[in-house]
Amino acid sequence: MNRFLIVLLVWGTTACGNPTKNKSGLTNAENITLTGAGATFPLPYYNLAFKTYKDSTGIAVTYGGIGSGGGIRSLKDQIVDFAGSDAFLSDKEISEMPSPTIHIPTCLGAVVLAYNLPEIKELKLNGTIIAGIYLGKITKWNDPQIKAINAHISLPDKPINVVYRSDGSGTTYVFSDYLSKVSEDWAVEVGSGKALKWPAGLAAKGNPGVAGTISQIEGAIGYIGSEYAFALKIPVALLQNQAGNFITPGTESISAAASIELPSYSRTMITNSPAADAYPISCFTWIILYKEQAYHNRSRQQAEANVKLLDWILSDAAQNLSTKAHYSPLPSTAKENARLLLQSVTFNGEPLLK
């Protein structure tokens, strides 16, 4: 979705019509369109959730999966109602926004290592090996380090084709945050971030692009949102967690990663969770919005619709939808903290949610 189209969509939300009310409690609901942009990681869930919301309330929600970086730029330019991101804004990034923002977690997901080895049905990897592959130091599938934890299979003498994200990406941030925790070499040589200088590999845009590239190249491996691997039926590796267990990504193992103390401000990473049954590259994904909604000639009705949508996302009905799209629902603590944050959102200083 380009910037011109986003502007048109937001401009369309200011149209006026005959006053009517629907289940959302808002008048002229048929003239409201909420517009968001950002992470492709939660896109399947957002597509399902926003369609369900429109069917229930009449309020359309348009979301462009342009990557976390693009979504945050669009929010900074004040041409969307909200941005989707898998990486929370740093204190420095928050200070560079036009006004204060809040982060509302919407669901839990995972970054998986998907691979294309038709003869291998179960592959085990650990953080040291993954870092070695992405640093360009492990280049063959039958490398001794990989063989050491996969003694039950015959690994092929084939080159490893590494695939990474070309765009600024929250998925990249989550993946590199994990590697920085489990590999000192990675932390020193590359570090974490939404966009990195990759030592090796092929670039592809978005989670769909990486997933498609892996599917097309035998011997490929890449990091993608778990839902894309599940949807395309691409094999994914079992990863060794902090407790030493090899874990398959799934609703329960992703949820287990969040069974830790969570901060009230919601900006936290749960990669490399100490929980014994946790999948190690699990994460929250967030919707980011301005705390003060009276900006860029917005109406109070538009602001109320934005907050009501996010309040609904935190409901049991919306959270139950997450599992249908291969995500995990938020733990109760995260939902309670998020609702308190929503209650701080204002329009000309007046709270929008009570």
C-alpha cells in the first residue's frame, strides 16, 4: 500500500452522512474507515479479526502489510490511525514521534526457522547453529555441529541457502533479538534491529516473500512468522530453548513463553524465555497509536472508533479468533495492562474509554 493510497483512505473517513447508530455505539458508523499499516507478521490474524469486526459493527478497518518500519513511518507522518509492529519503539524512537504513543499487544506469535529439505521431516537446531548459519560460518547441511544434534537422520551434503528480510521488519527484530541473547558472536558482529547488514544470504520482502523463496529453493532456510509456515505447509525446525528442551512452535509452547512477569507498559520481549516448555522465539505483536487522538484534523468520532476497535481486540471473542489463524491469545495479565493503557488515550485531554 503506497502513501498516496493510505492518505486517500484516511481522507475518506471524514465523510459525513445521516446520523445512525450501530452495535459499536457510534453514529455514522457506515462512514468510518479505520486505517492501519505495518507488520506482515500478524496480517492473517488482522485480516480475520478486522473482517469479523466489520461484520459486527459496520466499521471497516483497512490494514496494509508494508512491514513494521513502513507502518511506523506512516504513523509518524500521521496518515494512519495506527501502526502494526513486532518490535516496540525504543525510548529514542518514541521521543522522535510527534507526540507520545502507547503500545497495545494484540496476540502472541512466533518466528520459526522454515527449511526446504524434502528428505528431512524433523530437524533440530539451536541458537549457536542458527547464528553460525546466518553469519555464513556454517554453510553445509551436513556440518558436524548440525549432525551432532540430529544423529537420528542422514543430513545431505548440500549448501545452505540462507534467506532474510530485505525490508525493515519487526520479524527481523524479534529474530535478531533472540540471536543476540544466545550467541555472543552474533551480538558482537551483527546485533539486533529491524534492518541489518546481513553477512550472508538472499533477500526477500515481507514474510510472504521469504516463505515463497524458501518454498522455491531446495536447501533454503529462513525465518518467518509461524502462521506462514503453517499455511504453506513448510517444515519448521524444533529449537532448543533455554531449559535445553527441543520445542515445536504451537499455541501452547508460544503461550508458555509469556508465562513470566510482564511490565505494565507492555513493551517487552519474551525471546529465550526461561519457561521449560516455551518455544524460544516467541513474541508479542503490537498496535501502536497516539495517546492524544486530537491531531491532523481528526474527529472525536474517528478517535473513539480507533479506541473501541482496540478494546474489542482485547476481548475474549477477538482473542479466540487468534488460534484460528495460528496465533496464541494474550495472557490475562497482558490484557489487563493493555486495557489500563487504553484508558489513558484522550481526545483534547478527555479520556475516550471509560
